[in-house]
Amino acid sequence: MKVTRRDFFIKSSIVTGALALDINCAQPAAKVNKPIVLSTWNFGIRANKEAWTILGQGGKALDAIEKGVRLIEADPNEHSVGYGGRPDRDGHVTLDACIMDEKANIGAVLCLEHIMHPITVARKVMEETPHVMLSGEGALDFALSQGMEKINLLTPDSEKAWKDWLEKGEYKPKVNVENHDTIGMIALDDQGNLSGACTTSGMAYKMRGRIGDSPIIGAGLYVDNEVGAATATGHGEEVVRVVGSFLVVELMRSGLSPQKACEEAVVRIKQKFDLRQADLKDTQIGFIALSKTGEYGAYCLQKGFNFAVQDKVESKLIDADYLIKT
């Protein structure tokens, strides 16, 4: 049978296309760095190690992040989280926390008193109630109904610091000092699922009833299992203003790396300061972010924020890059 020039090119195109398809199919999938866990601040090293007892055994990110931050909540020497946290100006230690899993299940507690582990109460809200947030006395009643112990969260050290503060009664937050810090933790497990947690005692000597970003899904924490996760630390009012953690994840969805997404979110916060002509010299904001592939990034407003990372290779503390260099 005579082969025409047209037949030759059609057959050649089919063969070439088939070969290209075979080559593409033969390419290995991009390697995912999992499991991996990130936490804010230097106590994140200890928290990550605790989380790794679950992650390193193939366990779920949700279980790991709860266990990791509980370690810091129970430490009376950490005065910005949980037991031993600095009180409000009236002497009440009030705790805020939220948690989010790979299925967009969420739970949070706000202004919770007398319970050492607000993150566990937040998880109970997520799993045992039709709600996503409980606050104040209602949150305490719920925690007690779940069998949790009522304790005095105001340790002698925190009480003394509060009484010393009362002599002047001034509230002037200082950059990178434990009167506004949080532990935020995000993790990717062996199954490729993301979860996150955020827990704090909030600003020291805050007004009674003050809530920052930490227990607010989308502000202090956000997880999208198709894209990545982010959490924030620092002055919560500024994070809430831009719905910071949601912003970071959405920027990742648009194609930015975790690092670039964190950088853009901090720039947005700086722009809001400029718009209000507000002084930011005593303000710190930091973000950490983790992608579905295990890539991570972090950025802050000014020098001083660090974060901890643990994967199969190493555990390390990293000083985040920052926007304001002068």
C-alpha cells in the first residue's frame, strides 16, 4: 500500500505523542518531605520532640500537634502559654486555643480559666459538640463535663510579676518579650495530612476579656489539606486585621512558596500600619507556613522571631528573616 506524505506525518505524530506520554508517565513523583513539624519560638524544639513521638511512628498530625503543645501548656516556666501564664490586669489567667485538622474540622476556646490544657478542650469542642467555639464560663463548664481538672493557673512567679506591674499599671508591650507570644504548631504526617494548633495565655496584663488572634481560625491558624497550613504569633490584633493565617494559605494556593507567602502577609500588615500612620516599633508579628509537599517558610516584621523544625533528618531552631531592617 502506498504511504502518502500526509499519512507519514500523521503516524509520526501519533508515535511521537505516545513516546512523550510514556516518558511523562515514567517520571517519578516529586518527593514529599514527610513527616515534618514546625513550631513557633524556641520552646518549639521541645514541643516538636514531643510531637515526634507520634509523627515518627507514623501517627496522625492531629494527635501529634495536640501532644506537642500540651507540653508547653503544662510548663509553669513559660509565661505566655497555659499554666503559669501572665494574668490580665485584674489577676485572672485566661487561656485561648484553637485546633484544625485535615478535614476542616475546627474547635476553639476563648477566655478559658482554671484548665491547664485549653488545646484539649478545643479538640473536645471540635469532636464532641455541634459548635466551633466556646468561651468563658461556658467553656469551663464544658471542660469540667469532659472530666478535666479545675486548677489555679496563677503560679507564685506570675502572681509576683503581676503585683509588681500593679505598682505602675502601665501596659506597654515590648518586642519579642513573653507578654504576647504564642505556641503555634503545624504538621504533615506520613499519610500526607496536615493539622495545626495554636495556644496562648495572651498579652500579659491585658484588659479583662481581651481576645487576640490565637483562637480565631483564619487569623491565628489555618489549615487547607489541599494546599498547606500556617500559624501566627505576636500582636494578635494586627494578625486579625488581615486574617493572617488564611491569607498565607491562600497566597500559597495562588502559587507562592510558603516563604514568599509569609513575606507577603507581613508586608500587608506593614501596609495597614502605614495606612493608619501607626507606630510599629514595639510590634512583632511572625508567620510560619508548611506546604502539602513539606516545604516550609517563615517571616516576621522585625528581628527576633525564631521557629523550630523537625523532620526525619534533623531538629533545628531557625532565626526568621524580617521586613524592617533599620
